[in-house]
Amino acid sequence: CLVALASSSLARLTPLVTAKTYFDISINNGAAQRVVFGLFGEGAPKTVENFRALCTGEHGFGYANSNIHKVLQDWMIVGGDIINGDGTSGKSIFNKAADFEDEVNQFDQSGPGILLFSQSWREGRGSQFAITTVQTQPMEFRTVAFGKVLEGMDVIRQIEYINREQDAMHMDGPPHVPVKIVASGELELAAPIFE
């Protein structure tokens, strides 16, 4: 019905931020720069809880000291392989795959700064994430949008263009210099906010 369609469209336009997390990222061994994320816990609760807990490291492992392993200029950057560091693995906080089933995507994936997680049939289901850098085509059924960059998009842009600065012929692929998440965690959120 029209009401349902309108509600669905509204949900995609106005996700509710229920938690805030951060990465402190060092580029080429330089000073750490902060990126802050707003997470959409109502629409993707398990994905958000997995990402949040990996940011805090409360289960004994997480994103701290992991790296950004792939840069795709004019599309996204990819990180979160906390096992091998090269995009071939990942680890979630859930012990059983059945405890971390795919969640229905409810949010717009097309803008820059959108935080994405792969669906279960993709490699790296456990912890790998992507952050879009431009207006992109929706990737529904392949990824779940579960958050967005609230602060530090300039840091994401630095990472996006790092390969162009080093080698204009090979801009996509692993960063040509180290890009490391030196620290991560959760920030206080007094009350949920719409973004």
C-alpha cells in the first residue's frame, strides 16, 4: 500500500543513529586522525552490535591495529580483515554463523560516507567493512548499509586518493603506504539522532 511505501522511503532517508564509534587512523605512519561513525542499530541490530563490539575490542579482538587493505578510487575503501590483513578473512563476535544471519537492507546506500557490511555469501563476512566515497549505485542483496561517517570524511578522502599520489597508473588495490587503525572505540551518545 501507499502508506507502507511511504514508510519504507522515509526509513531509507532518515535512519536513526543509535550508537557512535570511531577509528583513529594513521596514514604512512603519520599522526592518527579520527573518523567518527553513526550506527543504525534499529535497522541492522546484529551488524551494528558486531561492528560496535569490534570497535571496543570487548571480546578480546577487534579493529585496533588492523589496516585498510583495499582502495577503490571513486567508489570505496575496504578494511576489517582482522586476521590476515589482506581481505581474505574476517572474524565476528558471534560464535555461530546462524547467530549472524543477513539483515534486510533498509537504508540508502548511494551516498558518500556510507558504512557497508558484506552479506554472508561474500568473503570476509565476519568483520570486513567498506566505506563509500562517492554517490554510487545501490548494492542491495550484496551489502547491508548500517552506518555513516559523521566526522572525518576528509580522512577517508585522503585514503581514497593515496594511490593516485604514489602511482597514477595503479590507483585501485592495496594502499601503497600503510593505512592503520591504531585505535578504535565507542563514543557516548546521549540520545538517538536521525541522520
